[in-house]
Amino acid sequence: MGSLRGALEGAGEGARGLALILDTRFLVAHAFPPSREDRERLLEFQRKLVRETLLIPSIVVAEFIKVAGLRVGLAAARALVGGWVRAGAQVSEVTWEDADRAGEYLLRIPEVPVADALIAAQAARFSAAVVSDDHHFRALGVRVVWYKH
């Protein structure tokens, strides 16, 4: 895999580097790698993330707790997402402007889930890329990066 900077040339710069939004799909893959090979790729990818400004939208926190909580329980799910925050990721709240932009996206592409539209709106606000393999983000014109690429 090449550098994140190379993969995301043109994405917004944050205080520590590129601004990256962690999507639910990434947090779930990181917490529950589907294979040994994925676990190794995720660890390598995580080392590269240390240099970047990481954002976790509040809606991603809710989605992750729902998905992970079904597997490991509420307390463990909170601890998993809390680990990212303790490591320096910032939780980003949905603003009125985010909601307005998400509504615009949803009118244009109604099949996009509301959560994805809100995450895409935050990506636009922060000039950030989204760490996800979800095709909805590309449909909305959002730059994406994934640990397997």
C-alpha cells in the first residue's frame, strides 16, 4: 500500500496532517478483523494513521456501539470506540450546516443512508477523506481511503 498522503493528494490538511474521518465500517473491521491477513493490514494502516488528524462523527459512534455492542456488549463497545478518542481522534458533532448539506445529498441520491449523507457532509466541511469501503461515499463525490488499497 502506498502512503496515505499519496492516496489522498488534495485532501484537506488538519493540525497534524490530513483530516480523515473514520467510518463505522472501518471501526468494525479494525475491532473485528475478518482474517489474520486483514489484522496485519489494519495494524500497518493504523501506524500510518498516527500522523493524521482523525475525526469520528457522532453518528458513527452510535452506529459502532450498535454493531459492536451486539457482539461484545455495551461496555466493551464503548471502550473500543473510546480507545480511538484516547489515542487522539476527535468526535465531530453534526451541525445545522451538515444536516442541510446531507438533506441536499439525499434529495439528489435518495438511496443513500442518512448516516452516510451526514458523514459525507462532515467530510465536505473538514475537506477530509473518509476511511471506508462504502460505495455511497464515492457516489457523493467524497474521497475515500481503505486499508486494503
